[in-house]
Amino acid sequence: MATYPQFSSASIEVDAPPDVVWRLVADITRMGEWSPECYRAEWEGDSDAPEVGAHFHGYNRAGTFEWDAPCVVTECEPGRLFAFAVPRDSPDVNTWRFEFTPHGSGTVLQESFDAPLINVDGSPANFEGRFEMLAEAIKKTIANIKAAAEAS
């Protein structure tokens, strides 16, 4: 089995304060507006706002392949950090992390992923080109978040 890189990050300067940018990202119901892969996300069960332990479900598409995934918020600090793991309740999870750093009157937004599932035999995430697809997707996601934050 080939082994692929599993970690990448990208950052962008946003002309909006960290709390404004954080609110956009932490509202997972809007993830479909930013991500080229996740076209919809919704809170689940008793969860209806970002907090550690909150459950949500993501609906994704890459080409003609579609899947959904149960997620859990793992880190949540308003204006500073938002992270989640997918799938929840699994020994192998991919983690997505957004960090918000004040920069002048704006924010440096960094998105990163750690995706060990791309190296797990039998995982639907294990296919040639998956790492590159994810690395490009986070660049597009943060560019879309920047555009939305600066338009508000």
C-alpha cells in the first residue's frame, strides 16, 4: 500500500476581526458556502451551536462520489479556534482545524487537516490524489470565507 502525506495547512489574511471570521466558520450550517467538498452540514441531536462535544453531520461530494459523515466539535474558542473530528466515535479520525490570529485590524485565518484515514486500507478516503484534493480544497475554503467576511 502506498503511504500518502496526511497533514496540510493553508492561511490567508482576512480584512475582518477574528470574532467575525470565527462566527462564519463555527456556524457549520454555512460550511456548504465555503467548502468545495462539503455541500451541507447540520447540527444533530441536542446540538444547535458550536461547543466542544457538539455533534453535526456533514454531506460531501467529490466528483460523482457522495458520502455523509458524523462529526464532533473537538475544540471551540470563540475568536481563536474551531476544530472537529470525523467520523466521530472511531479509532481513526480526520481532524479539521481553523485558527484565527489577530493581524492589524484583521485576521490571519489558517485551516489545517490531519487525515490519517487516507492511509487506512479499505477506507473510502484511501485513493490516489486524495491528499492533493484535500490540500487544494482548504485553499478554496479559506478564500471563500475571506470573501464572505470582507463582504459583511
